[in-house]
Amino acid sequence: MLSPVELIRKLGHATVDRIWRLGFVTRFFWALLTHSGTSFRRLHLTVRELYFSGVMSLLIIIVSGLFVGLVLGLQGYETLQRYGSTEALGILVALSLTRELGPVVAGLLFASRAGSSVTAEIGLMKTTEQLKAMDMMAVNPIARVVAPRFWGGVISMPLLAALFSAMGILGGWLIGVVFIGVDEGAFWSQMQASVDFRYDILNGVIKSVIFGIAVSLIAVFEGYDSVPTAEGVSRAITRTVVTSALTILALDFVLTSFMFRGNS
């Protein structure tokens, strides 16, 4: 049983440590932005990371989006059938994916696949002292290693979220029109008439961009800040996935509340 003095001491130490870490993240993000010019001057570095973070994540995004659309179409049809509104299945699928499921689920998948890989790669480079070697050769590791991976993730995330939503809509069409028999004209026409580009699609794109920035920053920071041991890298990977998931869900609530208020 801890005494009140020890409890206060531990609480104070944890608070100071969190504030210090938040300040370090802020300084790290500022250094990343100031050294981002290298990522665009030497474009092949960013293109390589685009392939690593984006193209290598296509399979899980496409398959997951298709199955989410299938399940959403099936569940939506069962619900709408009770009210005689099965023709609105296209609206339900499209709005659910473009507003919420597309950015959120794609962000979670992106964090678990690409984010964890980026953290592991940078953490292993720190463990094997490759980052120190770059520093000794007057090569800034943030400009050479961190910034390209950050921007590769930021650019990849909105594209993957859009592809996830497109595959989800395709899955909803397959289960609703092809297998169940919902009128195809009603499915597409009502979707086209009800989905607004600004309020629905653009808000989803904004969410995916913000999720991409958050996940990419967490991934590169955890790798750069990891303890240079095998256990330290594994803990950094775990922190990346857990922190990214919680951050995405929290940001989704905040962004949705602002967007909903702005649309009302």
C-alpha cells in the first residue's frame, strides 16, 4: 500500500514525464517539417516510401473494404426491409463508408500494417546505430530517414481510404443488387442524389488526411524515440498501434462533432 506522499510523488513524476514527452513530440514535429524539403528535392526517397506504405497496403485495404461493404449491405438490407425502404440501401452504404467507416477503418488498418512497419524499421536503424552513423557523416537522419517516411504515410492514407470506400460500395452493390435483387437503378440514383460532395465526401477526405498525419507522426516518433534494444523496439511497435488506434477514434469524434455542427 503506497503512502499518500509516495502516491503524490509518483503522480507528479508521471505528469512531468508526459509533459516532457509532449514537448519532445512538438519539437520533433517542428524539426521534421523544417527538414522536409529534402523529401521533395530528392523525390525518389518519398516515392519509395509511398510504395512501402501505400502500395504494400493495397491488399489488406481492398479485401477489408470489400468485406465491410458486403456486411454493411447485408445488415443494411435486413434493417431497411422492416420499413419498406430497401431502395435506400445505396444511400446507407455510401454515407456510412464516405463519412465514417472508410477513413476510420482504413486508418486503423494503415496503423497496424504500415505504421508498425515504419516504427520497426526506424527502431532497428537506431538499434544498429545507423542513425548515429548518419549523424557522424553530417547526414541529418530526420531529413534522410524520418521525413520521407512521414510524407509517404501522409500521402498514402487519403488514397487508401478512398479506395477502401470504393471497394465497400462495390461490396454493397454486389450483395444488394446482384445477390439480393435490389433495383440497380434505385441503388445508384438515390446514392447519387443523396451523397453530397462537400458535406460527405470532402469531410471524409479531411478526416483521412488528419488521420494520416497523426498515424505517420506517431509511427516515426515512436521508432526514433525507441530504446535501442529488441525489447525496446517491440514496445515501440505496440505503442504505435495502440496510440494510433486511440488517436484515430478520438479525432474521429472531435472532427465529426465539428463537421456535424457545421452542417446543421
